[in-house]
Amino acid sequence: MTAVHDAAMAFLEEPEPPRGVPLNVLPGIRRVVAENPGVMTYHGTNTYLIDEPDGVTVIDPGPDSDKHVQDLLAAVAGRPIKRQVLTHTHGDHCGAVPALSEATGAPVYGYRYSAHPGLRPDFPLDDGSRVGGLTALHTPGHAADHLCYEYYAENGQKVLFSGDHVMPWSSSIVSPPDGDMLEYYRSLERLLARDDDVYLSAHGPLLAEPRKLVADLLAHRQYRERTIMAELARQDWSVAALAARLYHKADPFLQGAAQRNVLAHLLKLKAEGVAEEHAPEAEPPAETLALLKSLSGVDMESGGEIPSFYSDSMRRFGLRPAA
């Protein structure tokens, strides 16, 4: 495992893990990595299996994949799956819920207000709720219904299952309307006040000494916000034009993700009374029309739909005049 760098942040990478088999992470905790690699998912979604006295707790059953479900059933080796616990309801985390429910009868636990229109938890959770050996922490930002889970491993380590909120391999997209940058800041600040030993995220390897990365993620967002405010001090900007100026992404998919992050920052500044929204541009730049065709997948990370990204790209913001 080696460190890679993105701006001021040091991320981790790992070799592609074995597929379809349970991998030991910590005593009593294993992961099965789904075969859904990509720019948003790294090697794939981690489904965690926790051995508890009454059976197995599954955290994030993973994408809609019959093979992944069969891999999970093989991994538990006949032990009963007692519960499915969701960090949030984006498709790569909850797509396997129906098939795993049918195969095992295991109920679903998740935040009380699901962001997924077709999925409601059997047992709604709130901040501080307990399920098995887990304690839920509501950490909105990447997703409105995002929960992290505190857990003590068999070796005594204090673990936080951090979902997509904090990942060792990359920063998270914050894409409105499901994503909220102001809430993301607050959730990162909450984690900074904690004393967890390790994070186990939904993508990528175990993260030791996690508070350093949490601090780096928050500092990076604060730096990005300062650069946005400096540009708004010069002139008004549309979302598409400002993202193109601030981010230099060759991949059209990443260009689209950059637009979503910029919009989230602008909406945070608007909510705080720093920025104001003006009449939109008449039409987006030509390159925006091309990249919108490449955004399938970003929509799953936002609660939005591709047509709304088109109109969002033309939204225009400026600094609010001083009183």
C-alpha cells in the first residue's frame, strides 16, 4: 500500500484486491469487494461482514449484482445473516438489498429518512441509535441520509465504518440536492472531535490515524471555498464556467463531478449570506453539453437527474454586496 497525493492531501492506494472472497480486515471483521470498479468507486464497494454472537451483520450489501450476493452468501459459510445495515442509499451501497433480503430474510437498518425513493428501512435509525454492536452517527454532507457507525473490534480497537463520508483513496463528491456542503463541513468537524483508532470506509483500504485525513479534507474544502470567493470578488460566474476555471480535469466524468462540487460550495455560501444567485446564463458552454452525456453515475451520487445538471450548469452566482 502506498501513498498518493491529490493537492495537499495524502491518500492511500492498494493493489486490486481478490474478488469474490472474504478478506480479513480486523478480528471479527471481513470485507468482500464488489466487482464495480470505477472513478467513483475505486476497486469497488466494500461490503463488511461482522461476526456477532447472534450471526452476521452486513454493512452496505453493495450494488445490484447477483454474483456479489452469491459471494456474500458463500462468505458467511452458513452462519445466519441477521441484519443489513446501510451507510446511505446510493445505488452502489444498497442495490443488492432486495436480492439479499429475499435470500436471507434479513431486515434492513438505515437512516430514518431514506434518500432512495424505492427503499425504506425496516428499522429506521437516528443519531445515536444502536443496532447489534454498532452505534449510528448521522453524518450528512455526501448524502442526506448518511450514517457512520462506531464499533469496537475484538482486539479492542475503536472502529468507525465511515461509508463514503471519509475514504482513504479520494475525497467525496458533494452533489446537490442530496449532497450539502454546509452539512459536510459540520460532519467533518464532528469526526475531528472523536478518537477513533481506524476507519473502514465503503471504498478502499483500512485507514489508520484517520483524524489527519479528516483535517486535510476539511482544510482542502476551506481552501477551495477561498478560491471560489476570490473569483466571485472579480466577477459573477456560472457554475460551469467557474468549475472549468478552478478544476483542470481531462476526464469528462470528473469535469461533471467538479461542477457538482462547485455548485455545492456556491449554495453553502448562499445559505451563509456571502453569495447571491443571479439570473442564469442563457445556455451552457459547448463543452458542458458534451460532458453532460458522460455523467451517468454522478446522478446516483446526488439524488438528482441528468436534466437538472444541465440547468444547474447555467446557474450564476456573485458575492452579496456589503450592507
